[in-house]
Amino acid sequence: MNTKLEKTDLKFMRLAIAKAKEGVKKGQTPFGACIVKNNKIIVCSHNLVWKIKNITAHAEMVAISSACETLGDIDLSGCTIYSTCEPCPMCFSACHWARISRIVFGSRIKDAKSFGFNEMAISNLKLKKLIKSKVKVTSGLAIKENIALFEFWKKQARALAY
């Protein structure tokens, strides 16, 4: 990856991380997503599952819904989604159907699973191959910072329990 692209990717990933932290402080789980088109932020969101009592309100799903509304279209071609964790099969499918051009994620599904999340252990690369999706996938960006979100969430949950 070229250095300029890497720096740009890191900038947007850190926005997703900040949004995830904001969500954790509000009692949500440690997931954030940022959708960008032509280096312009369309939306940044965090998981809302607990807030709205909707199991499909993952950060990526919330971001995709908001981006479609903002852009006035269901076709998100040319957009990149930055996700703090590898999108689950539902979120990957939504990215595919929305024609998002690129997924960039930090931690992996197995990382979320190791912190107790009920994840389907199927990677985005495997899903991409199975469904012959054209979405480009970049994995492991700022992985340590993204895994740290799980630790932050764990500490916040403990603090709230006492």
C-alpha cells in the first residue's frame, strides 16, 4: 500500500475508533464505522444495538443506512467503509449489496469472538470468494488500536457493574 493511502486510511480508521469509544461511553459495544467517498466523510457511526434494541443495528449497518439517506441513493459505489472490526456476514452482505467499493477493517472476527461476542467465524475474504463479490478488502489496519477498543469496553462494563 502506498504511504499516502495508508495515512489517509489511518485518519479515517481513527475516526471510526473515536466513534466506537463514544458508543462504549454510552453503553454500546466497541464497534465503529466511517463511510468516506472522494476523501470526504459521509458518516461515522457506532453500534446502536442496545440503545434501540435492534440486533441488526451494527455500526456498519447504521453507517450504510445513514450514507444512503445522506447521498439519496442505495448505490454506494466509490465509497470506502472503515470498520473497527471485520464486518460480520450480515454487514459484509450489506456492503456488497450497497456496492461499497472497499472495506478497510482493524481487528478480526476471531478477536471479537475472543472477547465473548457471538460471531460467525467466517472471514470477509472467504465471503468475498464465496459470493464472488467485487468489494476490495483491506484487513488489519491499526489492529492494536482496534483490539484496545475491546479492552476499553471491558473496563467500562466492569466500571458500570460496580
